[in-house]
Amino acid sequence: MKTIQYLLFILCIVPIAIMRLGSNASGKATYRIGFLIFVGSFLSAVAYPNSVMRLANSLGVGRGTDLVVYFTTFALICFSLIMIQKFARIERELTELVRRNAIENVRLPNSGN
């Protein structure tokens, strides 16, 4: 097996960790750090494209473009999981709000009419 294959298998653990982090303060800080690392990597790849090719070759990938596609796909999967978590949280909060509103505004039938 090539080094990139080991690395990609290890990176498969990250989405599981993302799902476990949740939306607490440490999870948000981890998301921000991950985003900064991704942006920094992108800027480095743009500024020094030959370094991406050298890194790809050292990991056993034929072209630097392939390495960029692998890591971009990984970032997209992580971003999708984060969005799924956020939508689920918003849906739970909205459901709770609607239930609370319905209980507070219940109208009882008139007993005299």
C-alpha cells in the first residue's frame, strides 16, 4: 500500500470525530482551526505549486492535482457533516419552540356555549 492510502484511511476517522464534537465551544474552536488549516494549505498550494507536486510524489500520488482532489473531497465531506449537524440542531430547536408556543397559546372550548 502507498503512503497516501494509509493517510486517507486514517482521515476516515475525522468525520466520526466531527460527529462526536457537536456544537459546543471546543467543537466550534476545532472547526475554526480546521478551516484555517484548510485555507492555509490552499494558499500554500497556490503560492508554491511545485511543493504540492513534491508532497504528492512523497505520498505515492502520481500528480499534485490528484492530491488536491483527495483533500478537497475530504474537506467537502467534513463540511457536509458539519452542516448536517447544524440543520439537525436547528430543527430540534424549532420543534421545541413550536411546541412551547402551542402549549402557551392553547384555547380551551367555551363551557357555557
